[in-house]
Amino acid sequence: MTTSHQAIRAAVDVKAHAPCPMCGQQSWVGGDRLTEIGNPPIDTIPFVCTHCGYLRLHAVQALETLDD
């Protein structure tokens, strides 16, 4: 993972930390690789709830401007 990806993952861990909408737990893993979705493609970082498997995707562009 590059430094920018590490910074984005840290931003998700700190600023976007929230309970899982399916089970209410706060145990997320992931964020180690970029995934493109959509047309035109949007770079996202996936996170998975370790309790129930719920998957959330965070748009990289929005996370890069989180402190702006």
C-alpha cells in the first residue's frame, strides 16, 4: 500500500468510523487495495465488517479532501 493509500485508510479509520449498518458492530478490516467501480470508473477502498461480512466502499477522491 502506498503512503497516500495509508493516509486515506487512516482517515476512514478515524473520521468515517461508524457501526456496521447491518449488525451494529464496529470491527472493520480492509482498505489495502483500490477497487474501481462504475462507468466512468471511481476509485474506491473496500472495508468489510468482521462480524457479519457487510461490505462498504469509500470513494478515494472524497476521502482525499476530507480535511479541506
